[in-house]
Amino acid sequence: MLGWELPPHNSGGLGVACLNLARALSKDGADIDFVVPYEAEHSNTEFMHVLSAMKLDPLYRYGIGAYDSLLVEEEVIPTADVSKMISIRDVQRNYCAFVEKYLMDFKPDVAHAHDWLTFEAGVLAKRNFGIPLVAHVHATEYDRSGMNGGNPVVHAIEREGLLLADKILAVSQATRRIIHEKYDIPLDKIEVVYNSLDEDFLKSAYAYDSQDFRYIEEMKKLGYTVISTVGRFTIQKGLANLMRAAARALQKEPKLLFVFAGDGEQRQELVEMSAKLGIASNVMFTGFVRGKQLRDIYQVSDVFVMSSISEPFGLTALEAAHHGDVLILTKQSGVAEVLRSAMEYDFWDETKLADEIVAIARSEGLKHTLQRGIHNEYRNISWDNVAEKIISVYNEVEKRR
């Protein structure tokens, strides 16, 4: 299994999905060597072998970045010797070199590669060693760029990996359509396997402490409805649309508090936008959160909004559902395919999003009805079902070896 991150050294849902999938597969008898590009301790991975491709701090696995030119690098770090600076392409080259050396001694039944970051290593395993390749798509470059443009190098790597894969796993029907339409991949080559809730999230000890977010709790006592969103502050997440919808909603219902949890390149833009729209007093920015802090955000919230322009799945929605939040999801999110009791809207329809927020804030009956429906739905998807489906895919591609 070729991956780029595992908890606790993850920056998002990719590592969480990989960990839970590997755990479920191991229960079904899979013997897994999981390769990561950095060196670090990983707890709760006793069910598989975690291999470090290089002695790299996990903070630097993305290098300078996938989108930064030499000109940008020189500008950001003017005193550095650019020829010696590590970039994400350097990390990927070293990762491939490790995989090639590993395959000299070991011959796995299948190479399972997660996203474009590891597709080159997966292609190497197939071309040079005849190992069947399963390409698992958690997000495409079209998703990451808000469906417009993106990095042509990443597009090329995705295209090659998808064309040469024996089978492709997509995390939603929406992702399956993107792969088919953008990369001309036959639909019968693509299987949909939905993500499920993090097993550690379900089983780990957790107790909410109202003192952690005292300001929010005081606002709730005054009758405010708390609307939260969690994720990277990037164009993909549609947060500018959410901010404008917040301004529209506040014109109708002033007792709303919006919590933006996360960080990213759009942070300053969003802060300035809240001020220009005149709603800064109703908007909170928490910064990057994980662990108990993240769960406290879900617990203190009434409504969780996923405003993504394109979200292949969206594990945060399942996490919010677990804490009893009402969900408002864009129709462009994969998780909306499995949660029918969530309210939906097109990512660009700020008026409809504002109306849905106001409707929930004003109607306890609507809120409770949606909560009950979501509670009954989100537990119906399990990693065990996902693993069973993927094992059958492994058996299928292994026959073609």
C-alpha cells in the first residue's frame, strides 16, 4: 500500500481513510506493508508494517509544495541554495527509489496507490515488476483546483496512473464521473467505495468540556445558533461563498454565530471579507484544530456546513453527524450521496444556503427531524463493507497478473 500520510502525522482526511481502510483489510486477512515518505512513530498500526521511504520529518513530506516555481522558492527563502532545496517532486523521486529497491526483495500480490502523490510509484511497480495496480482516488486535481485548471504536472501523473491501473477505486459517484469525463477512463474500470467514520473517532475516550469554548456557550445561552465549517482554507472548499451566504443569513436572522475552523492560504482573505461584509462580530476563526479541539467544535455546533466546490467525499460531515449536528452539504460533495437527511444546495447558490441556515435556526422541529434522520444514516456505512469490496477487487486484478 502506497500512501502519503497516516495519523497522527496527517494534514487531512486522506491519512484517516488510509488507516481505517488498512485496519479493516487486515481483519479480512490482508498482510499490508504501508509505505510513507517520512520517518515517524505511528500509534495503533500494529496490524500492518509501516515502512519509511526516507529519513524525512513528516512536516516536510510536501516539500516546498506542488504549485511553487523556483522563482517563488527564491522569493520565499532568498538566502537558500535552491539547488539543494527539497521539493515535493524530490520527495516523490526518493519515494519511487525506495519502492523500487523494496520490490527487488519483496513481491506483493497488489500495489494499492492512494492519489497522485504515489501513482508514479504504483506505475513503477506495475511496469518494472508486473505487480497489479489498484489506483485509489480520494481527490483529483480538478477537485483541488475548484474544477478549473490546476497543475499540469499533476494532471499528467494522474492520467498515467489511471490509464495504467488495473482497477480504480473512487470515493463517490461524483469522483467516478470526473475520472470518466476528464480522463476518458471506461466506467467499468472504476469501482465506488465510500469512506466511513474513523474507528478511533468512535472508540476513543471523549468528554466535552463547556469551558473550552466559553464564549460560544455564552452566545448559545443568548439564543444564538452556531454554524461551523472545518477544513483547509483553499479555493476547493468554497468558503468565500459561505461567507457571503453568512452575510445574507444575518440580514434575516441576527442571532447566528459562524465558526471557521482550519487554516490555509485563504485565511487572510476570509478575515478581510468578514470585515468588509460587516459581519466580523458574528464570525470566529479558530485556526487549525485536531483531536479533542476538533470534536469540541462539532459538539458545540448546531449546524455543520460543507461548502465545497468539489468534495470527493467529506469525512468531516460524518464526524459532525456523530456529534448530532444538522448537516448542510453542497450537491458537489460525495458524502451527500449517502446522507439523504442532510439539506443540500449548489455551491454557488448563496441565497439558498442562507435560507437553509435561517430555516434551521428558526425551527426546532426541522432541526430535530434532520438530526434524527442523519443519526440513522451515517452509521450504515462501515469500513468492513469497504474492505470486503476491495478484497474482491484485489482478487480480480491478481488473476490478471
